[in-house]
Amino acid sequence: MSQACARSNAPDSAKSIDIKLPRLADLGFDAKASLISPRVVSGMVRLIEFFVIAILGSDIALIYVRNADLLANWNYFFAMFATALIAVAIFQVLGLYRIQAFTNYMRNLPRLLFGWTITFALLIAAVFFFKVGPELSRGWLIIWYVLGALILLATRFTTAIVTRNWARQGRLNRRAVIYGSGKECEKLLNALERQPENDIRIVGIFDDRCGHRTSGEICGYPVLGTSEKLVDFVRCNRLDLLIISIPVVAETRVVQLLKRLWILPVDIRLAAHSAKLRFRSRAYSFIGSVPMIDLYDKPIADWDTVTKWTFDKIVGTLALIALSPVMALVAIAIKLDSKGPVLFRQKRYGYNNELVEVLKFRSMYTSMSDINAAKLVTKDDPRVTPVGRFIRKTSLDELPQLFNVLMGNLSLVGPRPHALQAKAADKLYNDVVDGYFARHKVKPGITGWAQINGWRGETDTSEKIEKRVEHDLYYIENWSVFLDIYILFKTPMSLLTTQNAY
């Protein structure tokens, strides 16, 4: 556990911080295995089974029923849709869309066949009560039931193979750390270990009192350090959940802790398993049967992640194709204007403070380039080329970042990634704004809410970076795909009105 984490929390490359913290691999975890949301997996299986049932029914009808009868009788199409919908609903009631149901294939086969049989029993009952029996082929119904059962079994078998492989890799388990030690922590660990459907894997335990009040392990889990070390640990390792094991009544201590930890891109829960004060069940989230009070959620998770990823890839590809002639002209102009490469590569802080290499069109003379942005670009800055002034003012220099979007380093919309030594009023951004790193809870973007509201360009005062961060946090808390569309629509118009971009 002596391997040092190379990444620092502060964006000041002049400071060298050697944090003696373990990596996930040192603790027996597969650090390369990223989490696959169980909600997304369950949702995808629902969609697949819905379409499998509906399409199978239509294919059998096309083969078994004459086309003229099929097209003239809409009851077939209604039956296909209704049967698929009812089957998915019944499977849901029977608990067949839990991850454990996917991995325990043989144990859940009887329930799957029972659910499929109940579905067809309801279909036949509906045919009888609505008196549409003469209009539907009984042979079609029988073949659909038999083949449907076989196809569903084959689908679940494939799903079992895939989910078991993911489970072995740890990709279906949420990686969690616990803050707090002592008896409360021991009770929590024992309660979690008793849960038969627990998807939590505890990585380690942190506590500010660990130096003199706890041993090196609690219930077999390593004690890794203080809350300061916890922040560093999350920066070095991608985690999913932080559980605070402090009595609910210790309000002051919880608030003080959250002031340091709310910037982290993890779900934060307060364990309520031993609290005497009880609320209604809907006030809690649960890990198995262990109650938790939700304090902070990841801003973009589960299906939101899939939606934003899909939006970025589709719109980013279309934008790259549409803007490629403009990018070609800008590249030619840069090459004719001054010596040096067309593209400028700059390290910036992205999601969870991870370093990403951002692409831009070069706007400065090569000999005067400031790779860490230690000095702000000002009006009539002699370092900026004639072409550079135009492309910086119009933000055409940002267009190569569409490649970053397709590579997955950036999003189309999000907080702008700042350079390592970017400053406001001669102070690093994180020294000016309390909670600055909370803007790194999501992937950075080419444009954002702050940019369309006029907070782009030079940050020569503290107020400008404070306003930018304020808008970034608003975006994170209120994200939706419609907000992304609105920001993209407004971006070209906002570029024409911004006065402080040089």
C-alpha cells in the first residue's frame, strides 16, 4: 500500500504532493473495470425482451397468416404490443429484472416460464371476453407461446453469461468507502455483510481520529486515513459511493465533514441503521435492508449517463462533419499566418480532476506559447497572432475539441476545462472560489451555461471566476438533455455579444 498517487488536488504544477495512498489494484480490486449501472442493465434487458416478444409475434404472423388477413385485422398488432408489455410487467413483479435473477439462471427458469404462461393466459382471456377469437389464428397463438418460451430461455441464458462475466470483473458492484470508525462502523459493516443482495464492495475506511483511536483494520477492512486522505483517494481512484458512519444526531460533525466532501463525484449517504429516530420508508434509500439518508447524488448517473454519451457522440459526429470545411480553412489560415503546428495541445483538469489533453487551433506564436496558462491573455496581447485574435474572439480555436468529444475526454456541453495554472487576480482559481472543484463532478464541455451567459474569456477579477463557477454548478444541478440542446443553440449567438474574450 505504499504506491504514491501522482495526481494532486490543486492545479498548481509547481507544487509536488506525494500522497502515500494505495491504488484499487493494491487493495485487490480491478482498477480497469468501470462500473456498469445495474439500472441500465435491467432496463436494457426489459427493452430487449419487449422487442423480442413483439417482433417474434409479428414474424410468426407474417409466415402463418395470410398477408391480406393480417393487414386487415389490427387485432394482431394490438395483441403483439399488449402481450409484450404485459410480459415485461409480469416479469418485473416476479423480480426477474434484478441482477441476481440474471446471474442465477437455472434458479429463475421456473419463474420465467410461469410469467410467460400467465401472460398468455391473460391474452387468451382477453380474446374470449372481447369476442375476437374468430379473428385471431389459434395456430399463431400456440406457435408464438412455444417459440416465445424458447427464445426467452435463450435470451436469459445469454444474459446470464454476460452478467456473470461482468460480476467476476466487479463491474456490477459499487465501490464504496466508509467515513467513521468505532462501534457504529462495525455495526454498519456487519449489517451490510448480512445482506443477500448487497451490490456494495467496501474498499476501505477513513476517519479523522484514525491516527490514535483505531487499529489498522475494522472487521477485516483497512483503515486508510483521514478525511483529507479520503479526498485524495477518491481523486486517485474512481469510486461510486461514500457512506458516512456517524450518528445522525451528530449534526455539526456531519455538516463540517460535508463541507470538505461534497465536491467529490460520488453518491454520499448517511447510514441510519442504528438511529433511534425513524422516518417513513420513502425518506430512505436502502442497501438491501440497511437504511441510508441521501445527502448527495452523482449529478449524471445511470440512464442520464447513457443519454448524454449518446447525445455527445451523435451530435459531435454531425458537427464535425458539418464544420470540417471551416476547420480546414482555419488550419490553412494559421499555417499561412505564422510558423509552427496548426494544433495546440494543452493539459487541463477534467472529470474528477483527471488530466486530459485538450486540442485547440494554435492562436499564439510558437515561441511565446504558454502551455500552463500562467499568464492571462489580455487585449492586444503581443503573444497572439493576427489569425489567433480572430479565432479566439469567435471561439473557432475550440473546434478541434470535437475530436476530444468523440474520444470521450470532453462533452459537448459542460463546465469549461481550465488550464493547470489559470488564475484570477493573480490567484489560482481554487484559491479564489470555495468548492471550486465541485465543477469537476461531471465531464467538462466545449461550451456551457456560463459561456452563453457572458462569463467566458478573461478572468482578471475574482468576481468573474466566481460567477463562472456559480453558473457551472447551476448547470450540474439542473442538467437535462434539453438544457444541453438549449445551450448549443444559444452558443453561436452568445459569441457575438461577449466583450472580454481576446
